[in-house]
Amino acid sequence: MTTQTKTKNSKKALLLSALALALVACVALGTMAWLTARDSVTNTFTIGNFTTPDTEKPETPDPDPDAPVPDNPNIGLGGYIIEPSWDASEDAIHKLVPGGSLYKDPYVGIGKGSEDAVVYVYVENPFENQSVYFKLNDAWEAVAEQTVAGPDSGTYVSGLFRYTGEGGSGILKASADQDSWTSRPVFTQVVVNDNATHDDLDVAEKTITVSCFIHQAYDGDSAIDADTIENAAIAAFTPEEP
């Protein structure tokens, strides 16, 4: 009788111990479940763009005060370039005369709400033997090995030029409220060399073309590598091989 009672008591003790362990396990599992948490975060991204400025009423520095005021300044054509001193009238005459000069002042701009920009300009000049050239203005610099020099120091015939910006920042700052223009044009006048001959000037296409390359200055929160942008500008104006 005593032995059976001990055996039963032992079985009860084992059962109670097992139940106790099971309860501890349940409590532990329950605690783990109670401490589990889930969360997520959603980030909304935007993409940058450049809007064209209002060239009918550009917010830009005044043209050269010595330049005659043209009847039809080249500011209403749309796009990113204006030339407030160039007369765009159909009957305007722009004659090249040795020793003379013509006012031509290309500014580059971006519209309100644009991205901050790095600006390059490429000048195509078909006239030969440094017969027609220009003096580069402050706030611009030549891209090494990508330009053709003119007859005098600081003068150029053609090539790729970079806007250095106010204080040398190299950035054309955008505005949410108004258009932004380069503080100075690339050049103010084109000059005809005293020694220019008829053959130098009598080329098939008597046109000087100014083109701009505008690249966003920042990638997210960081400035884009300057060499990356410059290589892109060079590539943009490098003719493709046939």
C-alpha cells in the first residue's frame, strides 16, 4: 500500500513538473510573441528637370551699355539661350569687315523650378585662319584641349567653355520663383581680324553657332563628380564616327 501510494505520488509529481515546464514554455513563447514588432518606411522620390525660361521677358543682366539697342533682340525664340544685343530682324545686316566687330552676347538660362545646373557652351565658327574670334568673358573658362585659341591672349575661335558661376562655384543656381541666367554672356562681341582676307571669310556657311549643354549639378544630396559632367559635355559635342 505504501509502495503504491509513493508510486502514485511520484507520478503526480512528475506530471505536475511536466505541466509546470509546459506552462513556463507557454509563458516564454507568449512573451516572445508579445515583444514582436513590425514596421515599414516609405520614401517618395522625385525626378529633376529643366524648364525653359521665359525669353520674352528674361530676368537677365542688361546688355553691354555701349551696344546699340536692336529693334528685334534675339530673346523671343524660346529655349535656353538669349542674345539681347543681337538684332534678329529679317532685314538686319551683320556684315563682317576686317578690323570691325559685331555685338553678339549669348547668355544661358534655366526656367523657374529647374534643378541647379552646370553649364557648358560650345561655339562653332567656320571662318578660317583666326579671322573671326571673340574674347571670353569673366565667369567663363575654356575647357583644356577642347578649344581653338584666337590671335590674342584670352581670345578664342571656337570650342567648349564652362560657366564658372558667381564666386567660381561652377553652378547656375535655380530658383522656384524666377528664371535664372548666367551672370555674364560667354562673350560680348565677335571681332574680325585686321588681316582677314576675302577667302578667310568667304566660307560656305557664314554662321557662328552657339550651343549649350546643361547638366544637373546634384545627384540626390551630393554634388555630381565634375569630371563625369565634363566628359558628358565633351561627348555631347564630339561627332559620332561613321
